[in-house]
Amino acid sequence: MALPTDKPSFGVLDGVKVVYSAVEIAAPTAAAIMGEWGADVTWIENVWTGDSMRDTAWVKEMERRNMRSISMNPFTDEGKEALRAIVKDADIFIESGKGPMYARKGITDEFLWEINPKLVIVHVSGFGQYGDEEQINSAAYDLTVAAYAGIVTQNGSADQPMNISPYLGDYINSLMIISSSLAALHRVQVTGEGESIDMAMYETLLRVGTYYMMDYMNAGISYPRPGARHQNLCGIGIYECKDGFIGLCLYGVPQNKYLLETIGLGELWGTDEYPEGTSALWLDSPKADLIQETLEAYLKTQSKYDVQRDFVAHRIAAQVVNEFGDILEAEHVQARECFIEWENAEGKTIKGLNTFPKFRRNPGAFWRPMPALGGDTRDILKRAGYADEAIEALIASGTVKAADED
């Protein structure tokens, strides 16, 4: 089916133009979310196989909606000039590769600023644009970046560190790309001068992982991997009930008192070991093992739903561990319209996540399904100022590829 090419006016980023050249998750998802918020997004794919996200069955339909696709090699002489033409009126350009790959191929910040001095340029890589040469030129995916940043070693059991799934390192970086891009765009609007961002993905995960690393750096404390529980507090983690699992986060004076009374250890409250003002039940406290063992035994006799209702009523953070079906059936999720349906380019109904968060006055929207590889090549080049004859010359040279040329 023919896809619309003129983006309707909507969202908090209406009027912002984003161009990106990247594959997979971190950078493309950042652009996709900005597209859901109203930005006009152009997706540059290579002329060989396109974005590897196209190999997925379903997630591509959500991660690549609200954008146009041009299939292009930006590193030929003609491609470099086409890239400059495409970004000449853009606000944000995002690229992703190994270290300073774009600069090595002649596409420097200055090269782009010559045509657009106000451009925000975001360089996304696993290990940054400078530093140890071997490290910055290492291949980087979600898992390897998380391993390098020390996130993996903080998760799992005593015997086995564990990855943070699914692709959490990528998605956290997506949000950092958005926030840093928009922060830079704000400064550009104040000064009129472009900005370049060196987004090393491992550094984002360092920021996430330093909660406990601060204890190590300043006091030499290294906590064990917690498995499904907390590193140093009782009553926090995933616990088994008779009909499934529940997540608990126990903290606070009345919360601790109620829990101890409920599981049959009320006599501990108000003692020298657990004074009445105790807000945290530390794992190194005198009866921590008894509390954990008694809580586990108690929960195994209870329904997870009964525990959730009871604990929430007494201000203890507790939620059942939902399976996918549970999420889709939840009344709260349905009331907030977290999931929607749309038609993809082939006319097939797709179910996926709605736009978020909920902007009251300028809500996000869905306006376009994922296009075919190079499905908008001609349209994008025309918008960039190319005449039909010049576009056909770029196609003939192999610098760009249009979907209808297959």
C-alpha cells in the first residue's frame, strides 16, 4: 500500500527534524521515540542489506514506524554530498559505528557544520570517539558493553554473572541519546552554535552501575551477586508464592513492623536487635537469616494475588510478576491504552506499544508504518533539493537505492 509522505502536525517535537544512520536498537530507538513525539525522522540505511532490524519478525514494525527510509552509501563522494543535502535543514543527526568511523571516512563534524552550523551531531559507539585505540575500535553490542561496564558482574548468582535482558543496555542508551540530543538542541537555540556529542554506551552503563561501585571506590566494599534478591536488605527481591512469583521491596518503619507480625516474627520488633524505629532490615543484622527463611516459607503458603493486595494495603511495595498475557489483560494497562493496533505497509494488522509518556497538550501519535528498504529514497532526495535527473544518476551510480529498483 502507498504510505503517506507528509508528516502531520502533532507532538512536542513537531518541527524538529532528525536524521540517523545506524542499525539495531540504541540509536534507532532514540530516533523512533522522537518520531512518536512528533519529530520528522529520516532513516538512512545502507545499500546492501539495510538495517539488520529488518531480520526480525515483529519488533521492526514498532521500532521503525513514523520514519522515512533512504537506502544510501554516505561514504562515496556523491554520498557525502547527498548526506549534507539531507542534513542541511536538520536539527539532529545521529550516527553509530566503531569509534570515529565517520571522521575516518571524511565526514567530520566540521564537514557537516559547513552546511548546517546549528546541527546537533550525536556519535554513538560502544567505547567512544577517543581513548585506547584497540578499545574504541572493538565491535560493540548490548552484552559486550554491559560486560565492560561492570553491569553484568553485578547480576546473576554467586556462580554465574548474568546479562541484563532484553537488550537493556541498548534501551537505556536510547533514552540517554534522546536526553543529550534535546539538551544540546536547547543550547543551540540559545547560542546558534551546533554541538557534537560523544556517546560512549559503556559510560551510560557506568552511570547506572555506580550505585554500588561508589561503596567499592570509597570503602573497598564489594557486594556479592544477589541472584533474585537484594545485595544487602531483607524482603527485597523476587519471592515464590504457591501460585507464582511476586516482587517485593520492603522498606520503612511501619512496613517492617507489619511484615514481621504477618510472618509470625512480631516478637522481634521493639527489641535491641530491631528497635521500633528500624526502617531497614539489613542482611548483616542478627536475625536476617531467620527473617528471610520465615518470609520464604510464609509466601509459599500464600496466593501471590492475596499477598499483593494485603501488602499494598499496608504500604509495602509488592507486585505480582506478570507474564505477557497478564500484562495484556490487566485492567490498568487497558485503561491507559498502552497497546494499539495499526496496519503495516502490506496491510497486515500489527499489535504493539502505544506512544509514551502521556503528553497532555501535545500527545504523541502514530502516522506511518515501517517503510520498505529505500522506500522513500526519491522523496527524501527531492526534499533535499535534488532534481529527478540527479536522483536517477545517483541510483545509476549505486550511491543510493530505491525500493522500486529491486
